[in-house]
Amino acid sequence: MNILEVIEEKKNNLSKKQQIIAQFVVDNKNSVSFMSLKEMSSEIGVSEVTILNFCKSIGVDSFTQLKKDFQNTIKERLHIPNEIRSSLDELISNQEAYENSINMHRDNTEQTIKANKLENIDQAAELIKNARRILICGLGVSKIVAEYLNARIRLLSLNARVLEIGDIIGTSMELGTITQEDCFILVAFPVYSQNVVGLSRFLHKRKLPYIAITDTNESPIAINASSVLLCNSKALVFQNSISTPLFLAEILLDTLSYKMKDQLLVSLDELEEVRKALSVELLND
């Protein structure tokens, strides 16, 4: 049995406080493996000892083991080859694949629009607009979103770059120079990258602002974010869809562009003058 099945089996034999802990870890199964004992204690409102006793009551040796068990369970449930196989087995025709894909993308888009009011988008755009530097981070599919945002934000003449979090030395040097004037954009969907989650915790401890683009408010990168943009990333066959995150990125970029309208128009006029000057020089040559 996996940890969720173990908890379900033993739940009725737990004390009231332990049942509260059980419900919390089941409801927040995607985040448990990223939480510290102190954080969980504070979040639930019980003592650390009570959580440790809960672990023993369900047959888990330690809190560290509980986190590992949850991590393994989530990985099993989201194991990509199995997920693809299961999704393909459920499809009975090419027509069904076509229609289901359209319906899923439509639902993703509608849910993403509902989840992000103008105030949310405006808050994130304001953080980016006022930042000295914008550092963007994501791994896997999320890195595609990070690179797209980086390319577009740079077109707005803002100082942006993708943080290569896999490069430990480079990242350490980069993080050593950050200030309150900088802003991070973290992108993560299940299974959440431990590196990106770790970065979110580092930023929170340093009281540094960051925007989280993720799937739920319970996401480990959303918990301490300065601004959260939510995005449905369900896919028919693969683990996460890229279309809705990019759709959300476009909305953010359009809002940011409008907020920077006046200075962008000045920059465009200056670029046009440079282009004309260069054209004259080339003709004279």
C-alpha cells in the first residue's frame, strides 16, 4: 500500500488531532514532501510532537520518512509512461482523441481565465515593471514558459534572464547579487521541481519578491509568493499541457506592455531614429 492508502486504512483509529493531521496531508499531498516539520506544525496548528506521534500511529518511522513516502506516491501516480499508456487505453477512436483534446484545452482556458482576475495580473505586471532585474526559473515543460517570458520581456527593454538553476555555481553567484529591487518569476507544475521549490523557500527566507505561475494555491511555490497566477495544465495524454501556461503568459505580457505604453512609445521612436540614421549612413557608403 502507498502512504495515502495506509492513512485511509488507519484513519478511524487516530485521535482527533491526528485525524486533522491526516486530513491535512491528504488534502495537501503535493506539498507535504516539501514542508518542514516546523512549517507543517504552524500550518495545522498542532505541536511538532503531535505530528511525530501521528507518524508513529500510521507506522512511519519519522517525519523525514513520511515526506519520502509522499514523494514516492506522487511520483508513482504521475509516472509519465504509465500515464501515457493509461490515457491512450481510454481512447477508442481518432475522433474521440480529437474532440477530447479540444474539450480539455477549452476547459483549461476557461478555468484559467476564471482563476486570474485583472487585479492578480496587474499586481504581477507591476512587480515586473518596477524590478531592477527579472530572473525567471522553470524546469522541464516549465522552462519553455520561462524562456518564452524571458524573450518577450527583453523585447520590452527590461533586464530579464532565465536562471539556470541546474548550474549550481552560476546560480549561487547570481543569488549572491540579488536585492529587494529584483523580482523572480518561478514556474512549476506537478511533479514540482525540488530545485524550484527550494529556490522559492530561499527567496521567502530572504524576504525577496517572486511571482509564482503554477496550478493551485496549494502548490509549494505558491504558498509564500508575492503574486500567484494560476493555470490549469491538464493534458489529454502527456503530463502537463504547455498551451494554457503560454496563454496565461501572453495575458501577463499584454498587461505589462500596456502599463509600459508611454515609455515603450518613446523607445520605439528612438529606435526608428536610429534605423533612419543607419539607413542614411549605409546609402552614403
